Amino acid sequence: MTNFDNLEKKIVTVKSRADKAINSLKGILLGIISDEKIDAVEMRELELWAKDNYDLINRNPFREFMLLIENTASNEIPSKEAVEDLYWLCQKYEHDSIYYNGITSDLQQLQGIFHGLLSDGALNDAEIYKLHEWLSENEHLNSYYPYDEIRSLVLSIVADKKIEEEERLVLMAFIKQFVELSNSETKKIVEDNTADINIEGICAVDPEIIFENKTFCITGILSRGTRNQLQEAIKAKGGVTVNSISRKTDYLVIGDTNNACRSYACYGRKVEKALDLRKSGHTVILVHEFDIFDAI
């Protein structure tokens, strides 16, 4: 590979990361302004976003993003104004971005909305109805995960126009799977509030794993050892391993590399097949590789 090829590859990689960061920011902003209230905790999450992406500051328009976020408090810029300005900048940049197709961009934005909704550690009625509105406006995502499941869940919650506390916590538990909050205090609040909630998300939360006579399929790249090593460990515990997923599959093990449970824009065919089987009533438990290794 020539030096030019290496440079071109590096440019594409940086651009893809920049586009993803901006799509995420746009979603966070949408989530934050959903209830028309912006507090210091939510602004802190924006500051942490800026910190996480600070190495992009020399790339347009990140300098504008960073300066606006960093100077909101010191220059006494109203939080609402700052958030609206940031959102406008995201939209301005979006017109120049051609790296990701519309579906990928929208799914990344949905993940950002999840982030914004939980950035203050709470989920109120206004935010839930605003999420419902966004989902209704983006039905072109209907065949993509997690849009299909979050839409179904939100519709069931708002159907009677009354949001119960249990419904709120279930929704929060589902959303938190796709969010990595930088604020440790906020993260603990969310974890504590949803500690007793069991849901069927992309990766089961603290799943009970039974090996004896159960069938396991593995997808993705593992961060702990090789696929062969994990298959041998499963067999030693009495389990059966297969290379393709079917109605006989009990567990689909998802590799952790690149945060496979969160980067849902480009799932592989095995995950899509598992989700289709679940929708048709077949129980396929999707588990994170760490849970399997811990059980072994």
C-alpha cells in the first residue's frame, strides 16, 4: 500500500468518526431538549462529550462545538440557547456529510437521543412523548434494530395516554443498553433505578446461562480468547456449539469487539436472524461474551 493510500484511508477513518460523533451529538441534543427543560447535569454530559471528542477540535466544525460548550457557563450563555445553537450547527454540518447513508445516520442519531434522554438520570413523560413523536416521524427505520423494538415498546406505553412508573423504568432499562454515560453519578442513578427490571434487549441483562444440552452460536470478534477456545469451553460444560443460528439455537453469543451490543447500525446476519426468530415467538437469548466467560 502506498503512502497516498495510507493517507486516504486515514482521512476516511477520521471522517467516519467525525460524522458519527456529530450524529451522536445531534441525538443527545434532541434528547436533552425533549422536555423543554435543561439543567446543569445535562449540560455536564455535553461537556463530557466534548472531552471525549476533543482530539477532533481541529476538524470543522468541532472547534465551534467545543468553544460553545466550554464557554456556555463562563460567558453566562443560557443553556437553552447554547443547545439550540449546537443543534443548528449539527444540521448545518449534516448537509456537507456524505460518508454515512441515511439509515446509518438516523440510527446513530437514535442512539444519541437515548444518551440525551438519560443524561440527567431521569425519564419524564414529556421526554417519552417526544421520543414517540421522533419514532413516528422515522418509520423508514422499521426493519432495523433497535428501532423496531423501541417503537413497539413506546407504543405500548403511550397507548392509554397514561405512563405508569413501571413502564417508565422498563423503557429506561431498555434504553440504557445503548448508552455509555460519562458521568459516573448519573450512571449510578440509572443503574439503581433499573436494578430490578428484567428486559429482553439485544444483550440479556445478567442472564441465567444453562450449558447442559443447550445450543450456542457465536457471532462477532471476541475480545477474550478465540472462538475455538470459547466453543471448547462451552462443550466442556455440556453445551453444544453450532456455526449457524436456527430454531434449535438457545443462545447467541455476541463478541465485545467494537462494542457489538451498542453499535447496532451494522448488525450481522446472525443477529438479524435471532431477532426475527424472537419476533416469531422462538426464545433465543442474546448474551454478551463477558457473561458467557463469567459463567464458565
